[in-house]
Amino acid sequence: MTIFFATISYGQTKTNLLTIGKSEQLHSRILKEDRTINVYIPADYQLQDTISYPVIYVLDGGIEEDWLHIAGTVHFNTQPWIARFPRSIVVGIEGNTRRKDFTFPVDNIDFIEKEGFQKSSFPQYGGSEKYINFIEQELQPYINQKYRTTTKKTIIGESLAGLLTTEILLNRPYLFNDYIIVSPSLWWGEQILLKNAEQLLEQNLKKKVNVYVGAPNKEEDIKMFQEAESLYHVLKSNKDIHSVFDYMPEETHATVIHQAVYNAFKKLYPKTTYSP
């Protein structure tokens, strides 16, 4: 009888679905494929129809990747009793073929084995230019047309996505205002992007930007740490860049992204509503 009545009680319980965003399919003529785009919208978006919102773009932005927890971090930081920065739209781009999308062309991939990878683990590579074109010419216009957006844009990338974020910063810095770069794979192409960073910034950067560079425990991968640190030294020497370097010895390459994004928001936006 206890089981019977418990079953009735549960059967009468009202259930409401919790929705924090939506998933959309965007066809890309540039990439010649459909891409899954996950979008978080502030809760009062529909009510305040005169307000426009900054947009935060998340590479590796699938449901099983980084979009969900970053959307939660944005939601937390934009609550009215915190208000570290304005309520924002969070756009996650699902990483279908990240090793192709996030790497630039190279003459050969012999260097991959020096980095501890098998060449076979990169069956496709060198597609970053098309992917950046997709972001600039298709994704950003789509988001701006469909949602009420401001001109304030942030991009977040870690590992190979951090490499792509760095490439955008150096080659097309006008695409975003804030760059959150975490544990970037600057080893790609035998550090050629890092080696040319100062020259590329001098050539392409025509406005002020904010850049956060985060790195996990250096004992795990000292070379990757040194590359991230070297990138920061290039950035901080440029008068148009407000740069932050964040070393997190308690994090690994696998765990760093969540803590790094939270830290980045704190360091790029140090004041909250109740800050002294």
C-alpha cells in the first residue's frame, strides 16, 4: 500500500521543464555544412524589448563542451545583486571538426610528433581561415539580425580553440572587443603564430582591446606554459591592449577552462554593483 500511494503522489506532481537556451541549426555556405549554435538569452530579454545586449561567443560551444557552464557563469555574474558586467547573450558554436577548424595551414605536420601526437590524429587541418570567415560573414550577422545586440563582443577559446582565438586577435582584432585565451596550443606550426605576434599586432590592431591569457599548472606542460607567458609579454608591450596573465597552479589542462573564464570576468571587470 505504501508503494501504491507513493506512486499516486508522484504521479500527481507537477513538472516544469527548465530552459536556459535554445539550439539552432545554421547552414554555412562558407563551410558547406550545417553548424549547431547554442544560444543563452537573459531571462528578461522578451520583456525589455528596447534593450540590446553584448554577445559572448564560445568556441567548443556544444552542450557537452563549454557552452552550458559558461552560460551559467555569465548568468551568475550578471545577476542584479552582482552586476559585474551587463546581462549578455552567450552563443556557443559546437565543435564539429575542431582540429580542422581551429588550425591554420602548414607546409607539413612533422612537428606534431615532436609535440607528442600521432600524425594520424590530425586527418584534416588548416581550415581556420574559412572558419573565421564563417564567424565574421555568417554567424555574427545572423546573431545581430536575429537578436538585439550591441557592438560589444567577447570570444572565449581554450587549447586549440585558444589557438584560433589568438589567430583572430592577431589577424582580425576588429572582430571582438574582449579575448579570453586559455592554455592556447601555440605549438601548432612550430610556434609561427607566436613568433609573428608582435608584427601582426603592429600591422592589424587599430583599436583598443582587452585580452586575458590563462595557463594551468606548468609542471604538466612547461612548454605550453612558456608559450602562453610569451604571448602575454608581447601583448602587454602593446599600448592598445589591456592584458592580464593568470597562472592557475591548482588547475590542469583538462580542468582549467571553467576557473579561467570565471577569473577572466573578475579581472576584466573588477567592479561589481556593491564593490567599494
